[in-house]
Amino acid sequence: MYLLFLKRKIGFLELKQLLGLTPGNLDHHLRKLEEIGLVRNRRMISWRPLVVVEITSSGTEIFREYICRLKGLLEKIPEKLLTEQNE
């Protein structure tokens, strides 16, 4: 989701390579995200068939809210816990 949030759309093969997933594994994850409306796949025909994965407007908004909540949680971590050495 983070890559799609940054790029908005990306080719299936590039996404597979960046994530280090098998085609079947990536397809499974994308189908789950597509079922809940966060991404969509589009087949494009150029000099060869190409599948492009796009984040939906709903996916963008939900991921933005997630990042804001995560940022708020991380800001609550006491600085002491981040600088102490484990002995």
C-alpha cells in the first residue's frame, strides 16, 4: 500500500520485483485489497500485455488515515525508551 500511496499506480511486474514476492503471492494480496476497494488492476495492451495496479481514492484516504494514526502512536513513545541501551 505504501508504494501505491507514493506512486499512485505501478506495473505488476515492477511491484513484484520491489516486494520480492512470487506472482501468485502478490496476486493473492492484490485480490484481497481489490475486494475491499483499496486497489484496482487494469490490463493494458502496449507492445505486450501489462497489468497496472492503481490505488483507489478510497484506498488513498484509508491509507492516509492509517499513517496519521500510526504517527500519533509513535509520537507517544517516550524518548527514554528509544535511547536506553539494553543491558
